[in-house]
Amino acid sequence: MTTTTTSSEMPGETPGGSPSETPGVRLVSDLVARVPEFRDVYEDHVFRQGVVLPHVFFWDVVQDTVRSFLGEAPATSADWRRTLAFLEEQSCRGVLGIDEVIVTSFLGDLPSPHEPGHAIVQQLGPVMAAKFVRVRPLG
């Protein structure tokens, strides 16, 4: 008996992605496609790292998003609302590798209650807000 597998059934592969593309790497490329203001950050990241490291890349995403929320970002920067909307959509998908990056390297790195920008937490969509409360119950 011969078994045929589709690309979306291959371990470690996302639908429409290459065999070596993890959900986290796909999340980064989808973010850059949806919010092209992250293109320069992405290109600098790949130049410095040699590959896409989603958790490392998201450190810059958090910093830029919080600066935008505080009104401290240049006019050419990504609007925090678009970034949160994209991440909320991705959080709704329930893909383990995507959730891991968003929870660990976005929600986990948002400002603490005593830091400027913490109020962005009140702007999270319902799915991310629920995940934030689970990972950071004290804010």
C-alpha cells in the first residue's frame, strides 16, 4: 500500500511553506508581508543572524510596537494597532509554533506594570489578552 502525503502533512512544515520553514519563521514572514514597515528590521535581523530567529526578531517587534503605542516612533514605523491586529489573528489559529513565539517573545516581553507602555496590554484582543493573563498573571 502506497501512502501519499501532502506538504501540509509533513512534520515541521506549514501549509504553503517549505519543508524547513517552521511556524515561527512563517509568522515572521507573514508579519513582514502584512506590516511592511518591519521590512528594514527584518533585513537587518537576517543580515546580523544569517537566518530568521523568530524569538530574537520579536524583541525588535515588541520594542517598535511599544514605541509606536507611546507615540515615540518615527512616522515611518509600523502602527501598533496593525501589529496587534495581525498577532491577534495569528493567535486565533491555534498553531503551537506560532503561539510559542507570540506568548514567549511578544506577550512575555511587553512592559511590566511599572514601565512606560504597559497600558498597551489593555489594547490586546481577547485571545492574546487571555494568553497574557495566563503567562503574566500579575501584569
